[in-house]
Amino acid sequence: MLLKTIRLRDRTPVTLRLMRPDDAPLLLDMHNRLSDASIYFRYLRYRIPTLEQLEKLAQMTPDVGVGIVASIETPTETIIGHAYYVIEADDRTSAEPAVLVEDQFQGRGLGRALLDILSQAAWEQGIEVFHALVHPSNEQLLGLVRRSGLPFQSKYAYGMHEVQVELDPALRG
Ligand SMILES: CC(C)(COP(=O)(O)OP(=O)(O)OC[C@H]1O[C@@H](n2cnc3c(N)ncnc32)[C@H](O)[C@@H]1OP(=O)(O)O)[C@@H](O)C(=O)NCCC(=O)NCCS
């Protein structure tokens, strides 16, 4: 399902759509193009998921969470960004998000667009809070959260930032 088409800061058109079960191979291709730094900041270790793990993720149903992919036509579809959230099993007003943009497309507004659409989808599903563990050197993600306009709290614990973002659009500054 097409959510929308956006243009990056350099005018590149990018399609944002819901993740589909058959996206796993294209998601793996994107992971294989990532720098070590992006892999580490995303997974907090230098290892990308396997095809089987991505297949399981891509088959996620809305009661578990929601995934979005960002793609360009090259001329076949190439996934260049990915974001999803997984709803807490014991507190369905809370979810853990993840956002990933391929290195050569970072810093052009795609992370912001993915986070916006993810926050909106989550709020519409009754989720009030995103919480995530963020590496303290991950200035891009911390900057992204700061610039989202949504209220957030950050607590330093065990060498990581525990970041909690409130999703109510009425609170957006
Ligand atoms: C974090 C990430 C998703 C951001 O995506 P992006 O497309 O580069 O972000 P955007 O271009 O939309 O930038 C949004 C805001 O983030 C901040 N930001 C982006 N790059 C930054 C940097 N290098 N330093 C500080 N702030 C930065 C800025 O505030 C920016 O807002 P502005 O453009 O209005 O100034 C991307 O860098 C990424 O995939 N990193 C690797 C994986 C990761 O860390 N994922 C998050 C953990 S799950």
C-alpha cells in the first residue's frame, strides 16, 4: 500500500509504503550496502540480520507492529530506508521503534519522514510512547528525536541512552 511519495532535500523522489512479506530480499540487499557504523548504531553490534530473520520481520502482522519501507526505482525497486515498531506485549500503549536509512541517503530528510509516518501510524493504533535504547554516540538519531518536535526524555543507564518519546500530536512543539 502506498503511503506517500516524498522528495528528499536533493529532490530525489522516494516512495514510502507499508512493508510487505516479500520485502525480505530487498531489505537484505539494503543491509549489505550499509557501513559498519550504521550497522552498529542500528543493531549495537557488527552483524546484520539473516534473510530468515528479515522474512519473519516482514511477515509481522498489525497486532505485533507496523513496518514501512522507503524505496526508489533504479529502474527496479530498491529499498533505501526502513522503519518499524514492535508493540510491547504487556503494555499495548508502548512500542519499540527502529529506523534505518542507507548511508548514501542519510542527512537528506528521509529519517525524519520515516519517523513522522511511524509516529502517526503508532498514535492511530493507540500507542502513546516509543521507547528505545540509543548508543550515546548516535548523534544522528538523538538529533532526529530532538528535531521531531515531540516531547522526549532521555536517561543514561548502563552506557546507553534510554529514550522515551511521547507520540500525542497535540504535544508536538
Ligand atoms: C538515524 C537515521 C535514521 C537518521 O536518518 P537521516 O535520513 O540521516 O535523518 P534526516 O536527514 O531526516 O535528519 C533529521 C534530523 O536528524 C538530525 N541529524 C541528522 N544527521 C545528523 C548528524 N550527523 N548529527 C546530528 N544531527 C543529525 C538533524 O537534527 C536532522 O534535522 P535537520 O535536517 O532539520 O537538521 C540514520 O542516520 C541512520 O539510519 N543511522 C544508522 C542507523 C541508526 O542509528 N538507527 C537508529 C537506531 S534504531
